[in-house]
Amino acid sequence: MNSFFTPNVSFLVAFLAGLFSFISPCVFPLIPSYLSYISGLSVKELTGDQSTAQPKAKFTAVKHSLMFILGFTVIFVLLGVFSGAVGSLLHSIWLMRIAGIFIIIMGLFILGAFNKIKFLSFMNAEANINIKNKPLGLIGSALVGIVFAAAWTPCIGPILASILFIASTMHNTTAGAELLFVYAMGLAVPFFISSVSLNLFLSAFKKIRPFIKTISVISGIILVAVGLLIFFNYLSIISLYFGNAFHYNIPYNG
């Protein structure tokens, strides 16, 4: 059975990382603005009542959000391929050690351990994207997705960099691409749900907003834990255990 369809702790971590990136302080609050921009519709139109125009507005938002998702997914998958390729060339236990240490440092960074170190401040920088002009149709929305993936990496850098290091430890370009695809889906699923119902997003935003800092702390703790697991080569052992359990519990018919 293909590894993509087998329970894998790394994939679970990647998906959660995507969710945490979505809820990050410099992405989560701007989702309505991005939906409005890529669809060409106002927030009022996207949250309007059940008028005859509302279903058409929703369909437009969904189409453009899918193209936006396609844009950033392509970039993240390409980064995964690159990381997997680098890992395949540097197949060494020391790569596991370095990756583990780096991910621990990124986790501690999110937890605020290095806030006073000035030269690391760029990793918390918010990228400002000029969105004065509307994109040119669906292709324009995909291009905005590409810009989002490239220009916002400083904002979500610690999480994304950690996932790329995990991809490198897989020593395989396909596995690296799969891992970053799962990460992209962690971002994509809530974004798509927001495009289907912006009202639902705004309701969730009001409830989650007071806990964004707490969620950020949880993401930092998870990264530190994952870094320790990778450093001691336990993450692959745990993934292997779950994979074997999956095959054992589901009989093979072939």
C-alpha cells in the first residue's frame, strides 16, 4: 500500500502545522480580506442574506479560493520535492540530529525564547503584499496563491521550515512532496470552508481570537516534542508502529 494512504505521524504533524499556520496571528485575521480580494466581491456580498445574488457570490468565492489554494499548494509541494531531494543526497543519522535540533529551536522561537535576539526578528515579520489591483480572473487568483506562499513564509517561517526539515529526513522526493501537500491541505481546508461560508469563519474568528496566543504556544510545544522525537529517531519508529498496526487491523484483499 502507498505510504500516502498509510497512517503516518509525520503527516498528522504536517496537517496540524498547516492548521496552526492558518490560525497564526498574521494569517487568520486577514482571511476575509483575502477572500474579498481574490473573488472581487466585498465582504458584505460574501456574508449577504439569502438573496438571489448570494448563491452566485458564494460560487464565485469558491472558484477563486480553489485557484488560490492551487497556487500555494504547488509552491509548497515543490519545496517538499526540493527538501526530499536534499535529504536523499545527505542520507545520514547526522541529518536527523540536525533536523531535530533545528525543529526544537523553531519550537522554542515560537514559544518566545529568542524574542530578545534582534537578528532573528525577521522570522516574525509580517509580509505586506500590495493588493491594490484586482487579479485577472481565476489565473490571477492562482498567482496570488503563489505570491502568498512565497511572500508570507517569513510570517509562518518557523512552522514551514520545521516541516521542510521533516521532509528532508524522509530521504525521498515523493515523500517530501506528499508531506508538504498534507501541510498545504492543513491551510487549504479551513480556507476553503471560509470561502463556502464566510459567516461561519467570522463566527469562529470571534470565538478563537482570544486563544490565538495559546494556540501558538501549543504549536511551539508540539514542534519541540517532534524535534526531540526526530533527534532520537523515535518519530520514524512511531510511524512504523502505526503503519504496521494499520496493516494488521485491515486485512489485505488482493
